[in-house]
Amino acid sequence: AALGELWKGAAAGRRNMVSVVCGTGIGGSIVLDGRVYRGKSNNAGEFGNYLVNREGEQRRTWSSCTMVNQAKRYEALTGRSADGRELFRLAEAGDSDAVRLVEEYYEAMAVGLFQIQFTLDTELIVLGGGISEAPFVIPEIYKRMERMAEDAEFGFLMPEIVPCRFGNKANLYGALYCHLYR
């Protein structure tokens, strides 16, 4: 996904960027000086393992807070089936369980994206996966980030976050790039 966006997508012309893909879990890639950074054990960019919540005994990784998992929590709470899109719709309609679960999702996204920005300070974070196709998601994440920044007692780096130009198909463009140029 990162290579597809770097090649012809939202990150074209950039040299340092991060791609975060949100689906069933959270994945990603780090691009430094135009090249994917893989790390010593090929695990660089495995952002889904970030700890984003430590309330009480409950510790959650970023991947455990995706909309897929929040929808499963909703079903466990209410007995009603919902996918991520339906959970957003239910929250918009005022369903209190859905509102809380969607808020947890946005908070986890904000925390994870701040961790990336403070660690790497890249030019751009490109948000991909199915969630990137919902135009309201990035503005809602920014709202949470701005609130967190108001409470911060430290320097503040607000990342530039944009949706993948190729949405949920960015990985296919990256595969094509690899096929054509490697």
C-alpha cells in the first residue's frame, strides 16, 4: 500500500512517509528516503501492536480497537449484529453503546497516529484500508488529536494525515509497482 501511494497516489513526490492500513487489524509501512524500512526482523510498521489503552486491567493494542472489533463488541453488548459501517450509522443516530465504541475507535486512532508522528516525524501519514474511504473519519480523528494536544504538557507535532488515493486497493498498486520496477 505504501509503495502504491508513493508511486502514483497520495504520497507521490514525498520521500518520508508512513502508511497505516486499517481493516481487520492495523498494518503499515515506513518509507524513509524513498525506500521501505523493514527493520532488523522485518517487523517495522507493525503498528497494530502499539498499546493504545491501559485503563485498569484492560490493555488494548491498536489492532484490537478497529471498527471490525468494535462491531463485535457491540454485538456482544447488545445482541444485535452490526458491521463497522452500521456502527458508525448507529452512533450518528445516538445509540449510546455505538457512540462509546466509535469514540474508543477514534481515540485509539489518535493515540496510534501520535505515536507514529512522535517516533518518526515523517512528512505525511497516509491512511488506507476500507476506513479510508469514509470522508468523515480523518476529521473526527483530528478532533481527538486536537483535544489531546490541548492537554499536553510537552511539545506538539500534529501529523498531516490524508486518505489513500487508491483506497482499499493501494496494496494492488504497490504490488504492480514491485512487479514493474524490481
